[in-house]
Amino acid sequence: MWTSFPSCLFVLIAAIAVQGDEFPASCSMRRVCSDFRTKVPESNEIYKAELQSSDEVLEFQLKNEVGNELLLIIRGVENNTVRITIEEPDLHRYHLLYSLEKDPVINPLTVTSSDNSSVVASDGKGNSVKVQLDPLQIEVFHNDELQSVFDGNRLIMENTNESQVFTFSVKFNDVKRLMGLHERSSIVSLFHTTDFKRDPYRFKTVDYGNYAMNSTKSCYGAVPLMYAFGNITSGLFFHNAAEMWIDINTEDQSAYFMVYSGVLDIFLLTGPTLPDAVRQYTDLTGKAHLPQLWTLSYHQSRWGYKSEDDVRDIVENYDKYNIPVDAVWMDLDYTIGRRWFTWDPTGFPDPKGLLDWMKSQANRRMVVVSDPHIKIDEDYPIYEACLNGSYFIANEDGSNYVSSCWPGDASWIDFLNPDARDYYAKLHSYDNFLSTPSLGGFWNDMNEPTAFDDSQERSIPYDKIQYGNATHGDVHNMYALTQVMATHQGLMERDEGKLRPFILSRSVFAGSQRYTANWAGDTGGSFDFLRSLVPMTISSNMAGIVFYGGDIPGFLGNPTEELATRWYQTGAWITFFRAHGDQGSNRREPWTFSNETRELIGQSIKLRYQHLPYWYTQFYQHVITGDPIIRGLFYDYPEDDVALDINDEFLIGSDILVANVYFSNATSLRVYLPGENDYWFQITGETNNVHQGGQWYTIPVDITFIPVFYKSGAILSRKTEIGRSTSELQDSYEFHVILDENGNANGKLYYDDFESFEYLNKKYAYYALAYDGVNITALSIDEDADSSGFNPLETNSFYVYTNNGDGTYTKEQFSTSIKML
């Protein structure tokens, strides 16, 4: 169990600019936090509410004794959600676009009682609100159980030319843990911050490489979403992209928000279970579409491969050492002087020929980086087009904002501008950027956005102007979302909607998951960062960003062979599986290590490929439900209080449990296995041990494996013959049947063409698998599915795991065909 990180974990790496202790900024440096953290309205500043309208939505006038007036609107939203907005009557604040997948469907609210003290309204579907009028307080109920309380005594809204800061507080009822607020490097549960031993959690997307552990500081992403987990589970999604600070009180289970600007617009998710609340959030902001299968495999990257010879050497060495790989990534060095959508003619004289060669090598792909800043160069056509089209973020006087980044002086595309997005999208076409479909994806980096200006926290000042008369401060945290929207549009247009786009973005906001994968940024090559990857991935998945991972074996520094082995062993069980390294680090491709380490790394990579059918099925399950792929143990075992504080283990779906070995020279690992009625069959290491759930175990380990378990009662689909890449995976499946105490097992298997959107037209195979004691049966889950275009479901063999009752299991192989029902 992991309760905290060691306190001194700052490692200064020469390859990255040294950041002082005050980067990112602390609460004391930012007025929105320092002036408002302890501020409570005077008695004459507290708002009173008066009902103005109750036609499907509730509208209240809010007034205080100093003459301030606000408009409060409460809406019922489909799928057990309540939306609360507060702003001035003139509606002058910036209203956020693009984060929500669609306009929420209203569940009409009907007033059921009203008097001089309160108004009660219900949506007729189990959700109700009680608005206390003086002073303002809003209570939200689900099935008559109090879930959350909006506390009007902490409501402050400044409305001057100098400040649009506002604050509010929400308390949650019957809660064991507060969770969420991705992205941060710490345990899954939120820390208590109102004792001033820590700063409040800060949300401002910044380029914070080699970030501190156990921290509430800003990071690359910002998803203003939190869950209150307990006997009654609920959630809060704050629909706002400005800088904010959140003070957490774990004693009264409250969150106090201090916000730079924008509208107070919150969605209260009424659960009442954690899966319900997660699905309510993903119903609002969307889910990822299915990825192409190759993107779920193993990727090799480095800053930087500088030539076509480098790329060919990488691919040929993977083949030489019999290690599968599906993609090679290009960092900055493929371009002409960091001018995006160009190829350096010295290192890459024939990019189309290189891509054709990669296709001939087991259909490997390339992914290239593309940042949002554009080099100022009158001879650079993209700069000239953006200049002439007014596509750049502007200064207050209308001139283009200029700062410095990788290419030197640069300006930043304003992706809020739909014309700018359309232009940027067209840059991805085969005509505009010489390439082929083997250029399988784009990597949108530095999109916090980052500018090399330490006086502005390495970012763009808030007073800069974006499309629609928004200030950058209003929309800072969603800048990356608007870039990946344009990139996704470009890939859809490039391939005429026939291929699922693949994008990796360093920064994310609520809704980014509809377009992009995400990773943990510039991590250090240490056990501390390996340890932090697990809770960060769990939190990311609960924020709907399931396609998430971390650079293996840490971006910075020179990891030892032991550390590299452990990163691969855990990374192979994380959704996004990429090796990447800084230009100042030693080369770390598998063959650069000793023969023993290379073999162990290769084994981890091959385990990933063997389990790709399970991964792909889990991703489809996410697409249709919104459920996380990587889960904390508490997600499937909500009544297990021990599982609440397990941060070094995780579930993949419901049937695989992985325990992270996060320290050096490990000979054993304390592992908690949940579920008193479940048994966990260890599949790694030279063992056939099985353990009953609901208990702690000391699991012997050595450098060759980390503990991985299959759950009793599951059927897992695997591949046997792997080949060089996903294109060489055989059609037949190998099934692993893990019997429960009654001799039963069940599972699911989904497959399609692995690359197109035809699955949206029901062209797929989706089976419920069961073991009848002799055969594996398969029953189509979706009667409308058309699987006629795919090879019949086949297996050469399957394995049955039987609990011997003495702490061991027997694994027997059988040869049979699938019995179709």
C-alpha cells in the first residue's frame, strides 16, 4: 500500500531548464489564490435568492446588500446530472465551447414545493434540488439521499475591468475519499490542503518537466473533474478552462474553487455508484473512438532520430533481436529547422520512399511531432498563410503575439478560430505534407501552450486575445483540446474518413479524449516516476482519458538495467506503450542493454502482443460504456476499504490484476488481492500459485517478472504466434479459461477490421464466451452485428486453469473448436 511519496524527490537534469521551487507558481504568487483562499464574504455580501422562472429550468435572481446581482440557473440533465450556472445578468463572461460532446439534453425540473425559505424541484427521475433562499444554499438529492451541497456562503464574484475572479464551494455527503483532479503526480485520493501544509491543487496547464512527486502543483493537463467516493458516490465536473485553485478539506469532504475568469458552470453527477458517475461524465464530454490495433502495440521513440538510416537501423534491429514493434516516432529533427510539415532534405531526402519501405517491413508506421507554434519566417508558407489569414493569437493592439520556442521567434495558432482549424487540418493532407498512410499519426507536443518565457511561467500571457474576443486567460487550459480537434479533422480528411486517426497530445482538457491519446510528459528515469505512473493512469482513466501511458523507461536521465526492466514490465500493462528518451540521455533501445536485459524487455513486449485481443476488447467496452480500462481496485470492489488506498496495483478491465515493482533490489512484494469470493491465479514467474481474495500476500519476485494475476471465472483471449508487428498476428485465438469454484468461466471477445469506422455500421464480431466443461461456446452479443466479412472465430487450443485447493493451480491444454451458439 502506498500512502505517500518521499518528500525530497526533485532531481535536476542538465537536459532540461532548471526550474526554481516556485515553478509552477505557488499560491502566494497568484492573487486568485493568495487573496481568496481564506476570504469569506461579509454578511452584507452574502447572496439571497428569489425564484424568477420555473419553466423546465429554475431561474433565480441573486442579490446581496451591497447591490451585486447575479443570475442562477439550475437545470436537470439526462443521466442523473444537475447543472448549475451563475453569472452576471448581462452574460458577458466567456462561455466555453468544444469541451462538451453535444448540448446536454434537459430533464425538465418541476417545482414540488415552494415557500419563503426554500424551493424544491424534481426531474421525476429520482433527482431533486432544494434551494435555500436566504442565505443561498443548493442541496442535490438522488433517490432522496443527500449527495452534495453548493455553499452560498463561499460565493464571491468580482466583476471589474481588472478582475473576473470568482469562488465557490461544494460539500459532499457520506464520503470516504475525494478523487480526481487529473493531471497530478500523487496517489489517487486527494490530499487535505486546508491546513495550509500544502498549496491548493492548481489547474494551469504548464510545461513542468521532471515534476515533483506528492505535489498539488500544475502539470501538463487539466481536467476539472472530481469524484466523492463512499457509501454515496457522486461527482463534480467544472465546465471552465481558466486557471483555478482547489482547496480540499477531507474532514468535511468539501472543495473550495478559486477561479481566474469565465462562467461558474458545474455539473453535479449524482451517481450513486462510481461507475455511474464516470459514465455520467463521459456522457457529457465523450469517449474515445476505437483506435487502430497497431496503436495499442509497442512504439519506439527518441529525441531524436536524425535520418532515414537511423529509422531503418531501428526497425532492422528489432527484427534482428526478434522483438516486435509497430511504430517509430520522429521528434524535432525530421523537420527543416523546426518548421512543421517539412522534411529535412539532408536527413530525410526521400520520405515517401522511407514510408514505403516501412510498409514493406511488416506494415510498420511512423508518427511525427507537430507543435502549435509557427516559426516567424517570411519564406515559410505556413507562417505566411497564418499571417495573412489572421490565424495567430493576438496582442491587445491587434498585432500578432510573438515569443520564443523551439524554432526561435514564433507565433501561436489560435485554434479557437474555425478558419484556422480548417487551414491547419488541410496541412495534414498528402498533397501538403509529403507522406503516405504509413505516416500513421501525429504527436501534438508543447501545447500547454509552452513559450520559452520564464516571466510568464513558460506560457502565453493571459491578456492575449483569441477568436471570439476571448482572452487567453479565459481558455488557457483548453488550448490543446482545440489543437487536437484540428489535427483529428485533418487526419479524417486526409484519409477520407476511412482510417481512425491516431494523435498523441501532451496537454489535455475535458473532452480531449474524443480525439487523442495522452502521456505523462517529461518524466524522470527513476523508480519514483515509475511508481507515480500507476495512480496517474488510474486517475486519467476515471477522467475518460483511457489511452494514457508514460515514457519508458522515463524520459530523462540514464536508467539502470534494473530500472529499465521494471519500466517495461509495468509499461506493457498500461494502455499507451511507448519507449522514449531525451536527446541528452544514453540510447536505451532494448539491444543497447545487456543480453539478459534485452531478453527480459523482449519478453515484456511479447506479453503485450499476446494480450492484444484482451486490450482491444476492453477498449471496445470503454467505447460503449465509458468505463475505465485501467482501474483502481476500488472501482470493481467499492465495499473493500483496503482497496481504497492501493496505489501500486491496478486492474485491466475486471480480469487482470498487475502489481507494480517500484523499488530496487526487490525480492518480494506485498500485494493485496481483492474480493473474498474471488481467486487470483499468478501467471508470471516460475509459479502456479493461486490466492484467495480479500487478503494481503508477500509475493516472491526477482528481476524476471512482476506479479500479474488472472481472476477466477474469466476467459481471456490471447494470441500465440506474434511475428514482427500486429500485421503478422495470426487469425486464430488462444483462450485461457480460469475456472471459478463452480467450474465455470465467462468472457467477451470483440474484433473488427482493426482500422476503419465500419464498426459504427455494426460490422464487427462481439461474442460472449463461456466454458461448458468440455467446449468453449460463443454467442453473439449483438444480434444486429454483421461479422460476415471476418474470418470465423477459430482456436488451435485453449488452456484450463483449475484451483487445486492447496494454494496451487493446474494448467491443462486442450485442442478443440469453438462451439457457436
